[in-house]
Amino acid sequence: MYMILDELIKEYQISDFSISTRDKEVFDSYFKLIEIKKGTYLIREGEIEYFSYFIASGILKCWVYTVEMEQKVFWFSMAKTFSMSNVSFSLQQVSEFYVEAVTDCILYKTSYNQVVELYKELPHIASIMNIMTAKLMNIILMRQLNLIKYTPEQHYLWLQQEYKAQLNYIPLQDIASYLGITPQALSRIRKRIT
């Protein structure tokens, strides 16, 4: 059986809590395994997300349309984390962006009502999830600051270090969009650093 909570604790380096095997099993029991194909949308702008998704494998991208109606990628959700569609899910408000599968993905999903029940059954888990949310917000903030502080080449080198081989599965136009440069400029960067 997959231990979602174990993966989250490792990913977000949480060590202050004692969690039993039973807690982990109960946590996992609230999630259902699904598989989605590349190009599948978890959510579109203007929709409300009714499910939370843990990514077991695969990559999702978060993007918006600019005023010029161009797609602008601003985030990649990787394995061992939750989908960014959880923003709409948690707030139960319409999403301001799209979440789309970059690759085929294996996900574990749960509904809003199931999460409410989970927190009733395991109230101490809410504290852990709050810490994970705070750490994720810090990661998002640092990545956005890095996009401002560093050149696209420096940020691309950071992406290589952060995402390792997973970066090879993300289309170059999506990476270029994330970096705020053209695919041609990204090609020049890749030639310079190889």
C-alpha cells in the first residue's frame, strides 16, 4: 500500500510529529488511485476544484493566459507533492489558473468532504498539513524571488539541480514560458551550458 503521508513528511522534512502506522493507513484510506493522460486538465480557470490530488508520479503545470492571450507557465507540480489545484480546493473558490498534466500521471484523489472527515478522525493531521502548506508557500515565494533576482540562465541551472531528470519531461516551450524567455533564448542557454 502506498503511504502518502510518509511521502509528504519526507518531501517537506517534517520531524516534529509522531505519526503511527495506523494514522498513515487511515490517511491513505481517504484517497483513491486514478491515472490521467498527458494533456488532461485537473482544473480550468473559472472552475472550482472539488478534489485534492497527491501526485504519485508525473508532472503537472500551472498556467494562465496573459492579456495577449499567450499561455504563461508559473509553476510545475512534481511527484510527491499535491497539485496546485488544491488552492481552489482549499478555499472552495474559482480557480484563477489552469492545471494540466505535462506527462501521464498517477494521482491519489480525495474530496473536500472526505478531508473534513479525515480531520475529524485524525485531528492532529491538520497541524501537519498546515506546516506543509506554510513550507509550500515559502517554496513558492523563494522560486518567485529567484525568478526576479537571477538571470534566466542562472534560474535554468537551478531548475536542473532542483528537478534533475524530471526536467527532461517538460517541453522546452513550457520551461521557456516559466523563465519568461522565448524557446529560442532557452535553446541558446542550453547550448552555452552543455
